[in-house]
Amino acid sequence: MPLKLFLITALCMLAMGAHAITYEVPQPQDSVVGQEQSYEVSPTGTTTLEYVAAEFQQGLSNMIEANPRVDPIVPYRGTRLIIPSRLILPSSPRNGIVVNSPEMRLYYYHGSKVDVLPIGIGQPGKGTPTDWVTKVERKKAGPTWTPTANTRAEYAAMGEPLPAVVPAGPDNPMGLYALYVGRLYAIHGTNADFGIGLRVSHGCVRLRDDDIRYLFEQVPVGTRVQFINQPIKYTVEANGNIYIEVHQPLSRTVKDFERMEDHSFSFTPRDRQFFANPEIDQDLLARALDERSGRPVLLNPARF
């Protein structure tokens, strides 16, 4: 598969709004939330996967993974698209903000709920952190952008010289709001209509306008922020169901990224221990690791 780019449980509730998809956080042993949806491309009009992704609070990569045979630029009229809004919560503390770069999603835990928002992340060589715990240091409406010397040189080489400081406003690449995490990174908006679900930034986390506005209004300074690298998520639910959700792993080098092909996994000891579970159908596991659909796959259906 090239890189080119239902049943809701009693403990899960999916609410779709302008700013996020909000789920009820399940009991600690459970991790599957949400309900998968579908969307039919109009038989009489045209659309793109980016348009549908924005309508259903997904990133472009989420839609491409779930619909690998669909042209992302011009899906055929009448095509029924899968909206991957059913997912497995990451293996991390359910506290504050969790950024899982491979799946291009940000999780914001608050009380008994978790908001899930699609993100864009850093280009290869300018990567978003993948193993880091920090906090929201400060917030700013109308942020300015101070590009680094390397960034200014890069833009100058393309014939697009940058000022030392890009003022706040609709043309600012940081968008209208920013949450600064640690000393070097930010979770911010964008002045582009694309790039959510892609590796496009200079290392920061990028969100659509409504999503960053929502986070800015809801997330207090001091909130815990964790960056993780979990292309493979899995769970053994309290009812005995075993699920896996597989995303394309992050390319490790610019050359890997430019080859536009599947990247190999680096399995952890915890991954291998999970794979060895005797209740897992190994054929289903192998298929899930190969297809990388970004959708929860039941690995022990025979128990029914």
C-alpha cells in the first residue's frame, strides 16, 4: 500500500461540534471510543478529501489511511468514504494534552471527557517532539512569528524573503492563537486552508482556526502536555475484545519521507508481548500491520 497520502459502546459517547470531537472517557481498562461514520460524495458535485476531513474533524492523513483507494484530490462521484471517528485512546496518562504525531491527532483530557483534534506536524528534519513531557507555559492571542535564521535562509533560497518578525494577523503562519509549550514549540493556528494531517510545519503543532480557538479558550496555563510516538495503539477491553489501530510510522529521514513508500515499524518489547497473546488471530494482526488503516481492528473475533 503506498503512503499516498458499528456499534457505540455504553461507555462512549460521540459529540461532533464546530471545535472538536468530544468523547466520554471510558473506564481505565477500556480504550475504544466513538462510532465510525460514512459520507457519500455527491453524485452531482465535486469535492476533495481535505474538504470532507474538515467537515468531520479529521486530518487529511486520517482520511487517506481509512480510504486508501480513493483519489484524495478528486474522489469519484458517489464514492462512499469511511470517516475514522472510532479510535483507540493512546497508551498515556489521561491528563491534559497528549500529542500523538504518527496519527496526527491531539487529545485534550478534561474531567470525564476528551476532545480529539486533527493536527499538522513538523516536516522531516524539523520534527515535532515525539517523547517529551512539558506544560503550557503561556498563551497569546494574535501571536507574532519570529522565524529562525535557518528558516529565513530557506525561504530566501525559494525567492520568498521573510522579515525578522512577521506581525500578528490573518497572514501570519501561526494563525490567530498560540499555546506555547516548553521554550521552543507552540500549538498554534495556521493561515493556510490545508496541511492538517500532513508534515508541513517547522516543528510546531498546527490546528485549524476553530480548533485552536477552542483550545485557547479552554486550556489553562500550566496544563500538562505530552508528546508521544505511537503509530500502533492496542487494547484488551474489559469485555475481552482485543483491538489494534495501526497508522503509518513517521519517516526517520528526509530521504525516507521523499520516497513516498511504507516505512518499517520499530516494535517495542511491549508491542511484541501484545502480539504474542494466544487469543489474537495472527492473520488478522498481520493484515492490520500491513494495511495501516488507522481504524480499530478486532483481533479475536472467533471468541464470539
